[in-house]
Amino acid sequence: MAEAAIELVGINKSFGTVRANRDINLVIERGSILGIVGENGAGKSTLMSILYGFYQADSGEIKVGGKAVAIKTPNDAIAHGIGMVHQHFMLVENFTVIENVILGAEHEALLKSSIAKARSELERLEREYGLEVDPDAVIEELPVGLQQRVEILKALYRGAEILILDEPTGVLTPAEADHLFRILRQLKEQGKTIVLITHKLREIMAITDTVSVMRQGTVVATRETAKTTVEELAELMVGRRVLLRVEKGEARPGAVKLSVRNLTVRDSRGVTMVSDVSFDVRGGEIVGIAGVAGNGQSELIEAVSGIRRAVSGSVMLDGAAIEVTGHADPGELRDRGLAHVPEDRHHVGLVLAFEENENSILGYHDKQQYLNGPFLKIDAVRDDARRKIEKFDIRPPDCRLRTANFSGGNQQKIVLARELEQDPGVLIVGQPTRGVDVGAIEFIHKQLIAMRDRGKAVLLISVELDEIRSLSDRILVMFDGRVVGERGPDATEGELGLLMAGVESQEAAE
Amino acid sequence: MEFFEALINILNSTIRVSVPLLLACLAGLYSERAGIFDIGLEGKMLAGAFAGAAAAAVFGSAWIGLLVAVLVSVALALVHGFASITHRGNQIVSGVAINFIAAGSTIILGQAWFNQGGRTPSLTADGRFGAITLPFADQLRDVPVVGQIYSGLLSGHTLLAYLAFLAVPFTWWVLFRTRFGLRLRAVGENPAAVDTAGISVAWLRYRAVICTGVLTGLAGCYMSLSQNAGFVKDMTAGRGYIALAALIFAKWKPVPAMFACLLFGFLDALSIRLQGTPLPIVGKVPVQFMQALPYVLTVILLAGFIGKAIPPRAGGVPYVKER
Amino acid sequence: MSTPYTKLPAWADYGLIPLINLLVAFAGAGLVVLLVGENPFRAAAILVEGAFGSGTGIAYTLYYATNFIFTGLAVAVAFHCGLFNIGGEGQAYIAGLGVGVVCLAFDHILPWWLTFPLAILGAAISGALWALIPAYLQAKRGSHIVITTIMFNFIAASTMVYLLVGPLKPRGAMAPQTRQLVEGGQLPKLGWLLSDFGLTVRPSAPLNLSFLLALAMAFVVWLVVWRTRLGYEIRTMGHSSKAARYAGISETRIIIITMLISGALAGMMALNPIMGDQHNVSLDFVSGAGFVGIAVALMGRSHPAGIVPAAILFGMLYQGGAELAFEMPNISRDMIVIIQGLVILFAGALEHMFRPTVQAVFASFSPKSVGIAPPRAEGA
């Protein structure tokens, strides 16, 4: 066995009451590729940010080459030969490649010799690792794959011996990803140590030597890649948690209420996030969409609810089209009985600076029941809010309190009360219990089941697999912008985990 | 030949009125390229003009005036930095505040110290920067065209004027050929990239606003120690804003900034020159129209009708480390 | 920024912290007074005496306050939508044209009580129109409204100079201003109102009917912002454009409507000096009131109930400042400009500077009530 390049001993890190990392011990061997897998929020990125000096651990020790070191800033990390390729590239978009490479690593006040040195160094790196890129190209004109290569070059130029890559393939095409893996293997052969953070098990199997699985802030297992299977990893990743039992009867699906056909959506950078997705949601059923965050679920529900414009495709609500590729108006969709509990309640679903009662009409503020000509019927609004507070047990029961002062669970209840009390025919719910306390989770789940039992169509998006499994009557799995499979509510965690990690779809494609 | 002489004259006054614009515009360039918007150029320039004139009057030396002007202007720039870098306050609000503080205190202090209705005492030759005659300018005065341009247009300006125009290639060189310039441009585009590269975002931005302070100090100095022989209240009269307009017009680049300032200066010189004289074809152009033209042009530019002015991407946004 | 700040009792949030900011601003001004060799406390006493010591003083104070209520409301309405309208100065200046045209046309024919509503319309419409182009450019083309409104201030100044030295100047007159308005273009003075309280007010004191209009507008702004659907949409947009889109609110429409309202309010400021006091349209009649509005709005925390007292405070500074200049020749009315700047700096750009300290003090008394919230960890 080779010596340890890095050793993490007893690392702890809390953000407020959330323990992002607890008692983490990890050994990274020199000249190997270590994979770290885990669901969203398992603490992978936090751990690596500590290693790179972006955060400080509350306790614990970092050893580089056997010696304990203090890494307080990225500078310290760089000095110890640690380089990082961030998930969101840390590049200056209107700079050239070479300018980005030398930024922060210029060796004197004038750029000329730094540039000359970087140029020859880049040539060397290109020769040795096949990392070719035009040093004078401007970043924003390069494809994403090449931008990432610049990030790798930046780290290598700084003499990185240990390279951390955070979800490196998220933005890459399969061909680009394969190229990246070739590069990583080459780097390994040259004696570099590589840490690969990902949630895609296929990548782990394809390239790593060892793999550590993280769950809820701890490392739950470390395996030699050759001696494990995707099934085992998937199980370790999602864990054998006690399924939250939700009392629900048999679904009685009725007519199709929401019908999505060939929907394609791009994000603001022009990256295709949803490609050619089709599905139906019937009255009286809950359709859950499972998937690791960032695989297009957010953009999907934004397009369906009229917040984000789709590139192509169609959506029918109760048999009538929604102008998803044109000027769909969320207000008009509400009138047609489409309610939406957005994923981001802090910036989208609520205005935190508003009083509770003001948020209880957000989006419905133009309904006649709240208006008297141009004026808001403030008493009607507040009475209405008080009624919802009582019905949904929102605490504290004060409709004049600033929304920011409610707990996460109660904030979510405010949104839910608002949307459900309009008695919509179709309900789209994103991450209904994110940041919500256990007591409220049960309440929220019961409300969603009740909606279903009243014959409404519910489309549920959640990164919590438990939640999807306990609520849904049908489960769709999204990976890389596509629906890669449909399963019944009895699907096992391992089965869904594999789909979420893109394993089956990739095998089918190959 | 008479037309040519008139042209030389008008271009000469164009240069004179462009100098403070140019210095202030380059000042704004350093700050805004680093991602700190600065609508307080006007105030810093005014404070510099006052401080320079006051110190020059007291000590009888233009050089001491210059030093004090720069110090005062830098101090105000640091206030802006303190509010917008350290306390992540609103950069526009902070800039507005500095303009008012400068406008009020120059008058109050001027009146209190010198009792001349807000003016500083008239400066003697020692307290001012005199005109510099370039070598052989006098001998070449009568050589047609080349000589006239040399001695009538290029020669006879003050040190600060030459400095202002030298500051253009210098700024270009700093921005694009030095480590400081590279980092400065980077921090205005993507401070997170700078931070992860192990460079302090705050210290870098502070250095940028100090550069701004130095240059606005020089701009103020030029007005009170070169163009005029002392400080008059509100003597910058909106030049800080024109400089800001020129900066946008130049798309935050040094050489275009020079041309933008010369263009706006030319409009100014022309409007003084043409007061009341009818032009061929268009007839009499109201002087106010010429005065408003820089602002109108900037609005049209901002509207995206003549190319797009894309400000530094991180401009106006305080940097918060959390991801 | 949209990050919610840690909790403090409301009285600390809305009372204590603004008060600390204001005190620091005044301390800064006091320092300047010291610097010019005067006693700041005596200066303050003279100032207050000049502003409130006599009926005439109060009338002047309220006259100036009238201007600042209008411009303060203008800035505040835009703030509620997340917009910074620095163009109040220009909007008010151009509105002088609207008021002037109406008055010049009707002051011979109509009594003041008929001219006044027409002039209000003239002021509001011309002010609003001057705000329309920056608003449109912001909403449709993303041009930064701060820069465009600054530019429009200068364009307004040039336009008004051109008109006042040219077309609007009576033939043969020397001064760059319109002719004097006759009775139909003059608003009644309100000095008698103060006389009813037993104060003596010189008949020349300029407090006039537009003060009541300003108070009415403060109420209307409160009504619109907090009690109408439009105000609800404006505030939603101001806090979060994402929430606004989610709620089906059109960004373009709201930005334009808000700026029209803001421009109209700034424009109404023109009524006060033109119809209420000097009875003509003259060069630079706005004299910085548009900018004072920024300080007033920041100090009044964009709420009419805060703006009116803040405007009166600045009215006091203006009137008392004039008196101060008599008593202390070293201090002119420009002292107010410094105070204004310091208020903007401490109540605006540095508004949160003292918050951590205040929080720490509160926390040391009762750690629980402050509830210093842990930063949320997301996507760890």
C-alpha cells in the first residue's frame, strides 16, 4: 500500500444547528483515485471545502504527507499542493485561458514573464496529459468541457499534487466526461492523487480505486472499488432508513388532468436541463419525480407552472394548452386551477419581509374576494389568513408577524395553506419538506394525501427518496434532464438509487 | 488659414477642458473595473480642488497643494471603500453621500478659513502649476501646420495636463500588463475566482479605490491649481458625472476613455465658442443643446442603440464569501 | 440584500438603530462646526430657535418641509420597488414647466382653486413623463436607472435653461424667468393657520396650500403602497423579483408604473415654490430639493409616517440654517448639505454598521430574545 497523501482525522463542522460533517476520518492514498459518493446534503462538498481552506473545521486535524497542517485559506491549500476544480467554475469569463491560469500565481509584478512561463508550462502539460487548449482563447467562447480543463490546468500550474474535483461531470456531455476520465487516469499514472466527488455511481465504478460513501455528514463506509458493486453502494448511499409511514388508501386515478409532451427546457446559461420529457398526471394520484438535485426537476416544474419559458413541447391542463413556450402567465394558470408550491420558499414562494397575511395571498392577490376596486380588503385578507392559520395550525398564530420570523415548517405551511385553500385541480409541489421539522412533515404529507383523495392531481418533486416512496402512486426518475424510468410505489431504494445515479440508462445507451 | 487657426484654438481649449474629465474618468475606471461603482467622482474631485487650493494658498506651493488634494481625495475614497467593501453597503447611496459631504464642506470650510464667500485666496505663480513650453515651441510657431500644431496645440499646457494624457497609456499598461491590473480586472468580473485563487478581495478593492482617490485628487487639482487660480464654490459643476458618462461611453477602457473625454470636451469647447454664432446648414444651435449632448449620447448608448455598454460583471454587488 | 437580519425588537429596529445613525450623522456635522471654530451646541440651539422659535420661523420650516415631503415620497415609492430614482431633481425641474404652462395659460381666466387642480395635473404628468424614459429603458433594455436618471437631471437642467432664457422669458425682460403669475396662479398662504395657535406670522412667510397637498400625498402614498393591489405588487417586486414572477406580476409594467408615480410625486414639488411662493418659474427653483428627498426617504425608512417628520427635520435645518448664517457668519446654509450627506452615509450606506454592536448589547441582556439565528447550510 502506498503512503497517505492526505489524512483527515476527526473532522467536525456545524453550520448553526446543522452538523454538516461529524467525526470524519478519511485516508487518501498517494497516486490513487478516491471517489466520495453521497446524496445531496450528505456533507461531501463541505468536507472538501474544509480541505481547500474555504471553511474552517470546528475540530479535527488535516495531515498532508503525514504532517499535521493548518489550512486556513485556499492559499494554504495551494501551498500544500492541494488544488480544487469547483462545481461552478471559478473562472473570469472574459479573460483568456492563460490569464485565468496565472491569476493569483503570477511570480512578479509584471505579467510578461509569468505569461511566458505559463505558456511553456501549458505546453508541457498538454504534452504530458493531453490537456490541450488554446492559451489565448477567451473563456466564455469555450465549450464547458474545455472550461473545466482550464480549471484543471489552473490547479496543475500551481503544482497541485492532490486534485479535488467536485461533481465534475454534471455539466459535461458523455464524450467530454470520457475524455475527462482519460485525463484523470493519466494524472494518476504520473503520481497525482485525485479525489472525485460525485453522485453518479457509474463514474465511481469506471475510474476510482477506492470509494467512500457519505451519509448525513458521516463516512458510512469505505470500499475498494473492485470489491464492491453499484447495488451495494446505492444501498449504502440512501441507507436503510425506517420508512416514514404515511396512512393512505388505494389510489383511484381518474381522468388525465396534466399532460406534458416532449418538453425541453434550457436554463439561463442556455444549457439544456430538461430534454424531451413526457408524462401524464391523473386526478386522484400523486406522481413523484425522484432524482438527484440538478437533473432538471426544478426547470421542469418551473416551465409547467409558467415561471420559466420552455424551448419546445406542450403542456395541457384539463385538456387545454398552456403556453409554455410563449407568455404563460402564472396568474392565469392559477385561475385555471393550477397551484404551485415552489422549491425555494425563501425567494419565490414567500416574501420573507412581508407580514404573514400578506404572504397568504401571494399570487391570489388579484382575486375578487380580496379586492374592493383597486384596494385590498385588508380585513378580509387578515380574516382569511387567521382562518388558514387555525386550519393548518401555523405557529405562532399571528397573521401580523413578519414571515421571516416563522420557522421553516411554519413557513412551508403558510405556502401550503395558500395553495391548497384555493382548491386547485392540479397541485405541483417542489421539495415540500426541505428544512421542515419532523412534526410538520407528517402534517404536510397528510395534506397532500388528502388532496389526492379528493380527486386532485398532484405532481411531487423531491430529492428525499423516502418522501417520494411514501407518498407517490407512481414514481418517475429523472436523470440528466430525461425521465429514465417509471416505477410503482413498491420499488426498492436500491432500484431507484441506481436509476437516479444514471446507471441503467447509461447501460441501455451503451 | 483663419479657419485653421480657429480650429487650433478650439482644439486647444478642448484639451484644456478635457483634462479634468480625463483624470476623473480614469479614476472611475480603476474603481469600477474592480467592481465598485462610484458616482462619488464629483465629490472627490471637488474636495480635491478645494483642499489643493487651500493648501497651496497657505503654504504657497503648488506641490504641497497637490499632496494635500490627493490625501483628502483618497480619504473620501476610503470612506466609500469602508461603506461598500467592509460594510457591504449600497455603493450608489455611499457615492451620493460623498458628493453631498464634499459639496457642503468645501463651502463651509472655505468660508470659515478664508472669508471670501467660499473662494480660496487667489494663488500666485508659485501656488499654481504654470504652463510648460515644449522645446523649440517658440521657434516653430511660424512653421505652417506642423509648427502651429506643435506650438499652438501641444505646447503650453501645465504639468497636470501632460500627466493626464500620460496616465492613459500608463493605465492601459497597469491594467493589461501588470499583476495588479490582472487581479483588478478579475475582481470586478468574478470576485469568487479571485478569492479561490488565494487573493484578498477586500484589499484588492481597497487598492483600487485608493487609485481612484489619487486620480480624482489630481483632477481637482488641475481645476483649482492649473485651469484657475484658486477654488470657487461648486467649481466641478457636474464634471464628475460627465466623466462617469464618458467612462460608460468608453465601455470601461482607457484609450476609448480618452477619446470619449476629448469628444465631450470638444462639445464643451465648441458650445462656448459658438455661443450665438449661427452654423451653416443647421443655423443657430442653442448652447444648452451642446451642453446636454454628452448626457443624451450616454443615455442612447445605455439604451443599447450604439453598441452595448456591458459594465464589469460584479459591479455594484458586495462580495459575500458564502457560496 | 434579501437576507433577513437577526431579530431585534421592533422598537430597536425602527427606532433605536435609525436614531443612532442620525446621532452619528449629527456628531459628524458637529465636528465640522468645531472645525470652523464655533460651538456646536450653541449652533444647534440657534438652529432650533430659528426654525421653531417664531410663527414665521415655523411657516418657513414647513414651507421647506413641503418640498422634501414630495421628493422624499418620490424616492421612497421607487425604493419600495427596488429602484433608486436619483432623478427627482430633474423631474421636479421639468414639472415646473407643466405648472408654468398651466398657470401662464389660466391665471388670467380662472380663480386659483380652478387653476390649482389643473396645475397639479400639469406637475404630475410632466414629472411622470420625465421619469418614463429611464423607467422604460430599465424595464425593457436593462439600462441602469441610477445612471439614466442622473443623465436626465442634466438634460432637464439644460432644457429648462434654454426655455427660461428663451421662449418662456417675457420680451424685454432681463432675468431668466417667466412673467409673474397673477392671482389665478397664486396659492393661498397658510400663515393664518399658525396664527390661530397664537403665533405671529409675517404675511410674506411662504407656507401655502401645497403643504396640505403634501400631507394628503403622504396619506395617498401610504394608501397606495400598503392598501392597494398595485402597492402590494410594487412591494413584492421590490423584495424579490422571483416572487413577483411566481405571483404573475409583470416586471415591466410594475417598474414603469412605479417610476411614473415617483416622477409625478417629485413633479408636484414644483407647485410649492412656483404657485405658493415666488409666483414665477425661475432658474434652479428646485435647488437640490430632489436630492434632499434621498436623505429624507432613507431617514424615514420609506414610510410616510417617517418621511413627514424627516422632511420637517430637514425643513428645520434649512430654515434654522438661514438664521444660523446670520448669527455665525462662518456657517452658511450649506451646512445642511453636509448633514444631508452624513445622514445618507450613516442611515443609508452604513445603515447596518452599528447593528452587530446593538445586537451584542441586547444579547448580553437576554441571549434568547435576540435569537441569533444560525446561518443555514444548504447543499453542503
